Amino acid sequence: MSRPNPTAALNGSQTGRICDRCNKHVRTGDPVTVYATHYDGDGWVMRRLWCDDCGDSTIGTETDGADEVVLEAVYWSGRLVGMTTTDRSWP
């Protein structure tokens, strides 16, 4: 099954500004790491946002059957911009 590119789908997405691991406020211009999962009905859904200190660059233990991705981005005025994929569970 062909899925949309996660970088293209999530670039420009609105997001909160609190790290999901340490609760640090993320400011405009800060690098962040994002974890997202693809759902057939909803497309790519961002599930975690981490500050530069807390972000993981790999998925770790994958969820069976799920298409998961870790992305690096810049937080800019409530949106994610300049995204790059660092790890993905499906090719």
C-alpha cells in the first residue's frame, strides 16, 4: 500500500509547544523531534513532540503492523517546518 510521504504530510502542521518528555516550553526557532503514526482513516498523525534535549532519533521498539516515523523539524510560531525523516518503520 502506498502512503503519503510523512515529511510532506506533516510539514506546516500546527502543534503544541511543550516537550512530551520533560515539559520544557519550546520556543520559535528551536529544533524538535516528532514521532508520528500513519492511520488508514486519518493519514499521518503526530503523537509526540520532544525538545532537542529529549528527542530520540530512532523508533526503538516498533508497533506490529504500524507505519511509524521519527522526524526532525523546527518549531516556528506554533507550526512544524523544515522537516526531515530520521527513522521510519516501513520503507
